Amino acid sequence: MKLYLPLDSAAVALGADEIAQAIHLHAKAKGIALELVRNGSRGMVFLEPMAEVETPAGRMAFGPLTLADVPALFGDLAAHPKALGLTDDLPWMRAQNRLTFARVGVIDPLSMADYRAQGGLTGLTRALAMAKAEIVAEVTNSGLRGRGGAGFPTGIKWKTVSDAQADRKYIVCNADEGDSATFADRMLMEGDPLTLIEGMIIAGLATGATKGFVYIRSEYPIAIDVMQKAVVLAQAEGVLGASVMGSGHAFDIEIRVGAGAYVCGEETSLLNSLEGKRGVVRAKPPLPALEGFMGKPTVVNNVISLASVPVIFEKGAEHYKNFGLGRSRGTIPLQIAGNVKFGGLYEIAFGLSLGEIVDTIAGGTASGRPVKAVQVGGPLGAYFPRALFDTPFGYEEFAGKEGLIGHAGLTVFDDSADMLSQARFAMEFCAIESCGKCTPCRIGAVRGTETIDRIAKGDAAAIPLLTDLCNTMKSGSLCALGGFTPYPVLSALTHFPDDFNAMKEAAE
């Protein structure tokens, strides 16, 4: 009997390890030969822990499981009280465009045989036969942009590093996933670590880099463990090392663990931390692409950016580019959280409206109350009201509405949410997490929190002060922390004025 159960952090938090132990014990008691694969999550967090049993018809899903549901897995599967049907036929799975996450939840994340059987290393094999400029051109033509928040064209960054002259170059993977409602990086590393490794090697071939680092926050112990084991596996298989797949090209990877400072998600702060320094923002220029890690040309890319590269080389740039809209090409892993009926990860082509995502994919609120707002892009993203739900999910489309896609995390709020309190949370978050490098962030966030407290006490004169302060922070901060904190505050003021006026009226 072959059974799959996720080692994904969300599944483990919901009891997957205890379920796994019970499955082993029950199989032993019944004398059943069991192969239990701890895989990644299929993304349906609302169904975790979700087990899959391999059957002649395909993998059947069961969840969310409790310990009491385990014995029935060894009986009539069709009669199991948590039977969901074939996994691939579930509504959540059918409509997705799984490219980057095609193997997550499907394979044993630490099996090279599984990885190869599902198309792994096909892209790298192709890249090894290409010149540096051809590799860069393929990534550029795919339209891939940074999935970590900025949306900067990946090919341009790679070309800058490739053209730079230096004795050493580096590839740094930013896995310091600190935004609330974001978990795609973690899920990818836990469920398909070898695709990240493959993407980093291709980046090394394109730029002439021979060493890579994956910088992971300490709050991700499972991801750290899986990535470390995956690097050892890739080295043993000759995929990493002095001669990548016998090609003569050298590339190796080291896993580094950060202490969890939010500001280290910003690339120059991350580089300082990677060098053993305090995690504070560097002034730019010089750009990391020219003077990055240890002063050498460095590609700093997000996990999803690098993990999307292998499929681009496996299927071709045009195939990838055919998904999406405008300048937002390919697919985006939506991370749906907050007050939603169906929370989890959903990979889809750019272009769906925000309303389709919230009402159809997420199923509306878990509370059953009307949706009041959706914050897109983590704690520094704007709050979108239902009046903006026709906005297509794309970089320029969101920027045109004073918002940002960021890491594509969505947090949903129902009509009981107080947007003044949410605005205060964003401002206080910046005050706590600021590295202190620049004045608008270091001082502005503290004064902003105090100003919001004045509004909460009914001081109407503080509202224009808050607006002016936010505009100053936008224009003066060195990094996204201070520069984007005004977005949730200004959007709350603009779209939900009643939440601020109610406080003023109560005081009067």
C-alpha cells in the first residue's frame, strides 16, 4: 500500500506527524506492507492533513484527517467518511495552471528518481548546451519578473551580472519570506527543493557564477531541513559540485539561516546579514548586480523566480509567456489567507480579477459575512474594497490602482473589520521592524502610529497630518519597508473613510 502525507509546515501544524505515526502503527498491526511518502502539500490548506492513497484509478484524497479517521484508510476507501475523490479531479486542482508547482505534492521531495520522472533536470540539460547569452535571452523572452515583490525583469538582472567583469560571482536565493499571508517559498522548498536548486544552477550558467546561497529564515525549520538534505542529494548525484552533470561547469550551493528580521527580506539587508553584518539597508548605487555579496556581482532572486526557471527551459520561453496578460507573463502562486472559506496556494496565470480570486477560488469569507477588504502584497500592501474587485491580477494593473502584487499574498477581511486598526497595525509593524537606516522609516513610522492614535481618539485635524506623513515616507525611504508602509494606511483612509469618521463622530 502506497500512501502520501505532507510534511508541509501547515499540515504538520494541523497534526500530520501524529497522523503519520498512527498510519504506521495501524499498518503494522494489520500486517500491511506500507510505503508512506512524506510529500509536499497540494495547496489545499483547508483540507490538511490530507492523505492520498495510490489506487489503480489514480491517487485518492482524504481529508482533513483526524486520528479517528486513520483505521478507515485500510478498509473500503470509497466508504471512508473523509473521501474526496481523485486528487486531480478536485475543483481546486482542475482549474490551476501548475507550472512552477507542478511537482509539489506529487513527488517525494528528496527522491532524484521521482524528480527526473516528472521532468526534473530537463531544463538544466538544455541550458548546459546553450551559451550564456542564449540562456539570458531565454529568460528575458519568457517575460519572467521577480516574484518576491518588486516585479523587476529577471532577464535584465541576469544580463547585468553576466556582463560584469569579476573573478567571482554569486547567486543568492532570497528565502526570507517574512510577509504575512505568504507561504509559497516555504511550500516550494518543502515540496520540490530540487527545482530551486536546478533554477539556481541555470542562473549560475547564465552569469558565470559558481557559488550560490539560499538564505532562509529560522522560523522555517522543515524547509531548512529539506533544503539541506536536497543539497547533499544533488551533490551526491553530481548535479552540484565541480562538474555539474559532467559538463565541466562548477556550481555549488550553501544553505544559510537568518534570524528572522523582516528587513532582511530586502536584498541589500540580506546581503549584509549573509556577510555576517547587521541587517541594515545599503544605499544604492552600487547595485547588488555589480557589487553584491562580498563586493562581487550578485544575482539576488526570490525562491519562486528561480524555481520558475527550470520549466521555462523545459517547455520553452514562448510556452511560459503564453500565460498571463500585458507585462505580467507566466503564472503566479496566489497565497490565499485571512477570513476565507478556502485558504491555500493556487497557481494560475496572471489576469484573473480580484473578485474572481476572492469570491470563486477562496469561496468568500469563512464567517459568511460580506467581504469588506482584501490586502494584497503582505502587510505593506494596499487594502482593496469591493469597488476595485474588477482589477485584473497584474503588476501594472494593481500599480494603477495605488496597490501592489508583492509576493501575491492575499488577506481577506469581512465587514466586521475596523480599517483604522488595520492601518495602525501596518504603521506599527514598520516602526517595530525598521532597521533604523533612514529617517522616514525610523521616525516616520513612530510618529505615524501616534497620529493614528490621535485619530482614534477623535482628533480630526490629525487626518491630513497622517496623509502628509505617508507621502513623505513614500518618497524618502531607502527600502520597501518604509516606502510601502503608506500604501495600506492611505488606502484605508481613501476607501474606508467611515472607519475613521466613526471615531471622530463618537468623540464629538
